[in-house]
Amino acid sequence: MDEELYSRQLYVLGRCAMQRLQEAKVLLCGLQGLGAEVAKNLVLTGVGSLTLYDPHPTCWADLAAQFLLTEESLGRSRAEASQAQLAQLNEAVQISVHKGDITEDLLRGFQVVVLTDSKLEDQLEVGSLCHKYGVYFLMAETRGLVGRVFCDFGEDFTVEDPTEVEPMTAAIQDISQGFPGIVTLRGGTKRHSFYDGDLVVFSDIEGMVELNSHSPQPVHVQKDGSLEIGDTTTFSRYLRGGVVTEIKRPKTVRHKPLDIALLQPRMVAQNSQEEQRAHCLHRAFHALHKFQQLHSRLPKPWDPDDAETVVGLAQDLEPLKGTEESLDETLLRTIALSSAGSLSPMAAILGGVAAQEVLKAVSRKFLPLDQWLYFDALECLPEDEKLLPLPEDCLPRNCRYDGQIAVFGTGLQEKLSHQRYLLQVGAGAIGCEMLKGLALVGLGLRAHGGVVTVADMDHIERSNLSRQFLFRPEDVGRPKAEVAAAAARHLNPDLQVTSQTHPLDPTTEDIYDDSFFSRVDGVVAALDSFQARHYVAARCTHYLKPLLEAGTQGTRGSASVFVPYVTEAYRGPASAASEDAPYPVCTVRHFPSTVEHSLQWAQNEFEELFRQSAETINRYQQTGTSLLDTDRTGTLDLLKQVMGVLRTRPQTWRDCVVWALGHWQLCFRDSIVELLRNFPSDKVLEDGTLFWSGSKMCPQPLQFDPNQDMHFLYVLAAANLYARMHGLLGSQSQPALRKLLKQLLESDSTPQNLFSAELGQEQLKELQETLDDWRKGPPLKPVMFGKDDDSDFIKVHVNFVVAATDLRCQNYGVRPVNHDRIKQIMGRIVPAIVTSTAVVAGLLGLELYKVVSGPRPRGTFRHSYLHLAENYFIRSEPSVPAIQSFHHLEWTCWDCLKVSAGQPEKTLESLLAHLQEEYGLKVEILLYDQALLYSSEWPYEKRAQRLCLRVTELVQQVTGWKPKPGLRVLVLELSCEGEEDEDETAFPPLHYEL
């Protein structure tokens, strides 16, 4: 497996699922926009082979959503024209085109068959054969602003891992003897992390050892978070330690074939209202297929006669079994009127969902759909019937936007072409998908004065290639923004797109200034930190620009829209602070109880041994300082460890191995023995409780065994890092290292650490002599974690931390997580997969239609939240902007107080007088960029000095601020007399217009 390429995806699916995925054979029939999205997602995720089938010639309407095709593709088979583009996305995936008929023998050669935008008779025939031969079958289709996905994985499909979350593991504080037994978890365990009925097993318990070998048993969660288990009356008394771990249970899914599911549909719906709407959509699709069978075409765009025919066909269909139907004729009519078009956002959403279902089928990870998923975005159409497009506005024009014009008419197309948008961090995973979407919908066309500005400061890494489909292997190392802009121009040559490699943050306000934002119609953001999101949102609020914002984590995703004066402004959390907070030093050094504690210790070890120690010794080399003048609590401890068992500076690879082995003994044996000498395992406190109880886990020393993987990996990594620090040649030869370790262990020639105990004068003198010897050589080379000219050597960095974490967990009886999880925590890697990325980008595309179309009610906008692993889809209306008031004033987050500087410019005194006269505000405090400009509580002399100054002169005098070219507004903050009488009043900013 190419771990570098799939590094983010690996943390979503896991190794076992990834291996199954790479062996899968998939047949994809239908290469219009939806099929192209499914194909792109499957190729990027690394499916083993993908066979394409679509003999139909490319037409203009395809280009509205099919990004693999160009105008040069017109007339060519869609499958053949798409193959070359898909092959560039992932060279490990075998991509072929099937040119013959779809036969039984052909279908039996695949694990999964996917049909997109196909005829109902083809769906029924292929679905029946797949069900008969045990081939997993999916069908997906879109019609304008409605779409659906259907799954049939057979009548006995086992999901081995139904959820995305890792099995819950918690440390035990106490277990009572009784019926039932009560398991009290340690204070750090989040309450209600377990759920009633969860199966759990116990391990590493001292005292009540009977539980360690007990079969999995269900728990009942108490209000205080403790767990009620079975009868522990006859078990031994609990002493200490232990871990309780959830056991994930496989789940069996039973699917009906399509012919039965058409009449007995099971819908993915969050409530009865959604389910009823889904049943109506189900009828609408069936009626559209009937219309197509009768007329050999879809209904004409916005043709009222065709729409009425579809409504009549829906009413004549056989009633669905087990449902109470009341057909919504208005809904059916609207679907029919807009059904002839194809939209790239809809293709992205349904294509992401369908591709995720393929992954579920081949990997048996995550719960598949049950069995129908319906999605509609009809709220994108105008609410006022007078504003709906006319049939003549939606006729084909033999252009790449025909599929979109068929739904919205030419009016919206014209508006899209004039737009000027900023795509911030626009070349990440979501950004690439959004840029594709903007190109397909025709936003920002050169001929109409529009433009898309792509801002991203990062460069392309190989791990980006599995999700960011605009990039190719040869692009690695190049600026993302520049490559993405060029790729977008290739998707749509009419697009005007520029790139910016500067981030949008406080340091670049001279680039993204008043002039820049005055030319921007809106902002699309896909940022990976809450701090960055807040800043961009604040800029949009300041300049009154709509913001489209999205994010993903694994198969979870969200897409939100914020429109000035219509919706709330962005209000995300200030930061993900809690998980980044450091752990107490004492806990990390002596009393770890979680993997995170052990990982923090291992990371500290790396920093101290291979970076800080080298910098310290180099500093001594330059200054010649004596150790007698040194702070012995810090620097000396560092030097003791890095010199370890060596009396002289290392000269060979063997010396480095000797040091690494000695340091292993110090960390995982000697230091633990010393700790237990001071705090024996049976030590009792004054209150009668054991010292090693509660959150303190009693450690055990380890004995070095080169046959243990983590023992060996630690020495291998540590020795290589030590060699790199000393400018020596290391070795990755495992056989050679095993031979050397055997010699060292058999000869018992590994010396003891010179300075393992407290330093007396003699040892301090010896340490000084050793340091003097080290000074004679060249400067040491500090090793920075994750940075090296040799990218392969960075794996050694990671291996050291992984091995050290695992060994530390062994010392303290902490059940370690798998090593991939350690690497994820260490690298702060956010799990990611292209399927959820594609869906949220599509959802933003729908909101873009609404924003660009012109003023519309808040109720038509949607915030969306999804969890593809668990089939969770929620779309809700944004909140109304909160109204604040102070005396007679009322405002929302979108409002500001505006005051013109005037000619000549206002003094501070005239500004304050204007605020009192115009707004009735008596200012007590005035700030600029958190610097205090004025306070009514200052002495008269100080206030008088400030009041006579011009406002810009005052700001410059207080803060050193200098006006930048193009600056149009100074933003000031104020508080007023009487504010203390109001609850949580936050005055709107004062825009001082220059």
C-alpha cells in the first residue's frame, strides 16, 4: 500500500478495508456528470480496477457536469473520451472501457456494478442479475434538482465495522463486588462514551483477575458514567489497574432486489416529513421513467404540458406497499418542469454518496444505505412563480451550459458569468472540488468581466493526490494555487482565474485590502483551523460579502452559507483548544495513564535527545562555559542522557548502537526500577489507600529482547538518529543490527550509564571531561522532527516516537492503540476522504446558485451536515441575525456605525460630538486594534491633548499606524455611558470613512 499517497484516507478506512479496496473490481455504466463523479472518486480512493461502459456520444448538455469531457470530446463515446483523464488521477488503478453488450457473464466478473442515469428497464434487468449472482448493485441518477441512490448488497451482507469511531477504551478506577458489579472509570474518561448494550472486555486488572479472561459482556451505563456489569460477588477483590474496551459487533444487512424495492421502498430519512417527501420523489422518478419510455425523451424544460403528463403518470402508478401516500402535485409538477437539466453540484453530491456506498460494499466497513436515498434541492428555484424561467429561456444553445440553462434559464447563467469570487485556501481538497464546480457552472467568465481568485500558500505534496484531483504526480512541489488555476482553465477555457500564494490573514491586509474586497462579490472558504475561519468570516462581515464555508473530517462534513442581513454570521468555536493543551509534566514523566501521555513523553524524548542536546553542546562549544556554572536541574539532565554510556564522542555506527541500547535500558528498565524503589507497588498513603491506585498505574520494568519488534525498532531508530546528529553514517540493515545486538548482549559489554544517579563532584568532573572531549569535534547537527533533506529518513523520526510510545505503554500497562493511530495523533493528521469532500463541495454549489440569483428569503438557504459512514444527512435553515439594542438603537452583526472623516478631517472631539448628536451615544472608551485612544475617565489634561488631534493623527501617535494606499476605512471600537445597564451589549464597529 502506498501509505504516503493514502495517508489521510488510511485513517478513515483502516488497513484491512484499504487492502480489500485495492483488490476490488467495479463496473461503472453511464459516464454523464454523475458517472464522472463516481469514477473520479473511486479512482482517487484506489479501487483495484474500474471498467467503464457508455457508448453514447458526447453532447453539449454533458459538459455542464461532466468535467472529464471537453468540446473536443463532442461526438465521441463518453466512456472512451473519459478514460485518459481518469487514468491520470491514479496510475495504480486499472481503467478499461467495455465496448460490447452487458451480459450475464460480464456482470459475474465484478464485485460491484454501478448504473448511473440509466433507463428503468436497464436498472431492473441488471439489478435482477446482480442480485441473482451475488454481485453488489448500485443505481444512482439525477434529474435537475432531484437525485437518488439505490443499494442492493444481497440478502445476507455482513458489515464488519458499522461505525467510523474507534472502539471505546477507558481506564478503570474501581470495580465493586456484588450483583451487579459497578465499574467506576477514571475521571479523565468522558461521560457517556459507552452506551447501554455495548459489549465490552476487560484486561490488565490486578486483583479481580477473573474479568481479564471473561467473555464479552453487555454494560448498562449509570447516570454518573459508571458501568453496570454482571455478577462479581464471587470474584477476587479489585486492587488496581485495568482497561475496559468496547467490542464492535458485526451487523447483518438484508437488501431486497430492485423490482421489489420499487414497490416496497425503505428510505433513508431523519423524520416522517422527510420520509413522506422521499415517497413523493420516488413516485416522480418512476413517472419520469414512464414518460421516457412513452416518448423516448425526457420532459422538455419548463414545458407545462409535459409536466402535467408526468403528474398524471405518477397518479396512475400502483400504490406503494406499507405507506400512506398523499401525492404533492405541486412538488411533482416542479420536478417535471426542471428535470431535463444536469447540474454539477447535484452530480457531485450524489456521486460522492454513491462512491462511498461502493467503498462500503467492497470493504465491509460502515453501514450501507437502507436502501433508497432521495435528495432534492428544489429550494434553489425562485419562490415567486413569476420569476420561474420560461420555456424559451431554457432551450438548448449548443453551449457547455445547456444542462444548467435547462433548469434555471439564461438569466442565472448571465449572472454567474459576471461574478467575481475569492476562493480562500482554494487549492486544498474542498477547494479543488469547488474550483471544478465554479468552472462547470460558468462563474467568473473572462468575456463578461468575471474572475475567480484562488488563494493558497501551500505547495503540492504527494499525499494531496488521493483527494485533490486537479493535481498530478509531476506537480508535486509546485504552488497549489498556480497549478489549480491552470487546471481550472483547462476545464473551462472561458474561465478567468488568477492565483494568489499569499494567505488571507492579518499580515496580508495590504494585499487583500479595501480595494480588493470592493471588487469581490463573495468568498468561498475551506480552512483547516478555527482561527483562520474566524478571520475570514470577520473580513466578510466587515465588507458585507456572502461567505460559503465547508469542512470535513473523515466521512463527516458540513457546508454553510452566511448572507449579509439575511442569515446569522459565522459563529464557530474559537479553537479546538482542549485537545492541544499540554498534559501536566509530572503525569507525563512518572504517572502516565493514557496513550496520549505516553506519546507526549516520547515526543519530548525526541526533542531533548536529538535537538535540544545538540544545540546545548554546540553552545558550550562556542562559549567554553564550565558545567560548574550551569543550572543543574535542566541542562545537566539533558547532557547526562545524550552522553549516556559513552565516555568519548561516538566515532562509529557501533558506538551509536551501544548508546541506543544503553538509553533503552535507562528509560524502560533502570528508571522504572528507581521509581519503584522510591514508591514500592505496595506503598500505602496515610489515609490507607494504595499510592499506586486511581489514576496512578504501577509500572513494571522491561527486559530488553531484540526479538520483540518494538524493542528492536527503538534501538534501530535511536541509533540512526544519534548517528545523524553526530554526522556519522547510520544503517537500516536489520540483519546486521541483530547480529551486533547479539554480540553486545552475549559479551555483556554494554557499559552502565555513567551519570544515571545524582551528580556528585566526582561525577560532575567526569561529565565535564566528557563534554570537553565532545567539544573537540565538529558541531553537532540538531535533528528537527519531521524535517530532513532525505524524506525517507523522516520515517526514522516517526519510528522512534512510535516505538518509544509503545514501550512506555508496556511499562505502565496502558493498552496501546495501533501504530497508525499513534502516527495520526503525532502528526495531527485530520482523516479525509474524497467522497465527503465531493459532497460538501456540491452542497456549497447549490448555495452559490441561491446567492448569485439575487435577494431571496432566509428560508431558502441551507446549512448542511452529513456523516456518510452512518447515513446521516441534515439540512436546516440558517438562523436569523440576532438583534441587539441599546436605548433607541438596534443592530445586528452585519451593521456598523458610519462616520465620514470629512474635509477637513474631524478631530477626536468633533467625532465624539457627532456620535452623540447622530446616534445619541456618549462614548466612554474608544479603541483601535485593541489600543486605547480615549477614555472619559482620564484626567482633563490628557483628554484635552487627545481631543484636539485629528483622528488619523491620534491613531498614528498612539499605535505607530501608517495609512496604506487604498485604505478607505478605519475600524474603531467603542463603549458608551450606560452600557453597564445592558446585558452583554457589543456595540457595532465604527467605520471611520477616510
